[in-house]
Amino acid sequence: AQSVTQLDSHVSVSEGTPVLLRCNYSSSYSPSLFWYVQHPNKGLQLLLKYTSAATLVKGINGFEAEFKKSETSFHLTKPSAHMSDAAEYFCVVRPNNNDMRFGAGTRLTVKP
Amino acid sequence: NAGVTQTPKFRVLKTGQSMTLLCAQDMNHEYMYWYRQDPGMGLRLIHYSVGEGTTAKGEVPDGYNVSRLKKQNFLLGLESAAPSQTSVYFCASSYDRGRWYGYTFGSGTRLTVV
């Protein structure tokens, strides 16, 4: 079975410090991987995606993620957090010929 | 340039009442999905459709029915609402079942069943 695990339910950082949101997946095949962001009372917005091209993926708002097949990880990073980054982040795996599976989400809090 | 539109945005139902949630997309996408979002559980797939006139069960289909009579619309029905169906419901659509382009989501419907 294919699934995705977000290792932290809540991450708190100070403004201007780095952000790391961790995601591990299990998949029998080479999957597509996504990060979505959800701001309070909003829908989900695509941040970035990995679809078997470059392993380091750049997304919107300065976020990046690196696909590491040997570690089955797809961690989301940002060098410097901004207050507007406070939101819930979802790691999503799309196994081959199947529909998306969502992680439980990581709530990011940014302190002034 | 609307993308995916969900109506209504909020609704309060009494136990046993019925209602229909409407999802409309203007991107000519073949694939459409209904998810529910509950705290600590991410999004769980209720039903989905791979084209006009088709529907299929997802992970948590019990208590829900769907219809896709027109390509652009995907309806989610609750025949007899229960408090366990209190949730935020998201509709999504995709061009390629998410393989390259991911999904486009609506802004959600917050449903409370009392």
C-alpha cells in the first residue's frame, strides 16, 4: 500500500529562521509527490510538485523540497520564515495510476 | 477564471435532514473528487469521478451519494445527516488524475450536523 507520513503535527519557528517540514512516503513505484498549503478557512493551494524530473524542486513563496529516493523522503524547506507562512501544510503522494493520498498535515506557527 | 466553485460555503443541518453540496469547475477537467477534512486526519476521499456519468467510491463513502450528470458539475448528497458527518468538505478536479498537474481545490464547505 502507498501512504504518506508527516512526522510532525505542529512546527513552531521564529520569523526569519529556517523552516523544515518532514514527509516520508511509501510507494511500490516511482510516485508523484506534492506539497499543498492551506491558510485558515481557505482551500488547498499547490506549493510544489515532484514528477520524476529534478530531485530538488522549487515552489512558490521561496519553498523547496528535495526528493530522496533512498530515504523515501520529500521534506519541505524554506531558508527564512515569514509571518504569512503560518498555515497548515500537506504532503501528498500520488502513486502510479492511482489517486492522491494525503498526509495528516503539519501546522506551522511563525512567532514574531 | 473561477477554477473550482463550491456552494454553499457554510451549512448547519439537523440530524436526519438531507442536503446536496454542489461543485462546479470551468477547466474542462475529466476527474473530480469529494474529500472531507477532519482534524488530525488530513483529507479523506469520499467519492470520485473519472468522467461525465461515472462515479466511484473512495476511502469513506458510507452515508454519501454522488452524481456527475454534467462534466462540469459533481454533486455530493447526504440523505440522512448524522453528527459524524460534521466536517469541512472539499471538492477538487484534475486534468490528468493528478499525475503531472496535481489537483485544483475549491474553498470548502463547512458543514455542522446538530
